[in-house]
Amino acid sequence: MTILLVSVLFMGCAQEGKPTIGKPEVREISHEWGKVTTSTTEIITKVVVYNPNLVPIPLKDILTEIYMNNVKNG
């Protein structure tokens, strides 16, 4: 049963008879200001990722660095 499931998974990613897995890519990144207090400033970041595969690829986290006035924050 497991072999059948794995075979179907790769067939779903196949293009022109060759099993391939495409590389997901970031299509858009946008930032907006969130809540601002005297001690914190919230920056809300939205990322649009394009996955060319028929099978979803779970995304656990995104690593980013934020600079303000050429000073790295976080």
C-alpha cells in the first residue's frame, strides 16, 4: 500500500512522463504597519509562495531579517 501511495505521489508531479518536483518560489512579499506602542512596533509581512507541484508542500516557517535605519532588528 505504501509503495502504491508513493508511486501515485510521484506520478502527480510528473510532467511529460518524467517524475519531477518543481521548486516552489516566492512570488510576492508585502509589509504593513501593525500595532504601534511606546515599547513595540508590529510589522505584518505577507508572503505569496507559488508551488508548481500538484502535491502540497508544507511550509513551517520563513526566516527573515529586518533592518530599520541600517540597524538589524530582532
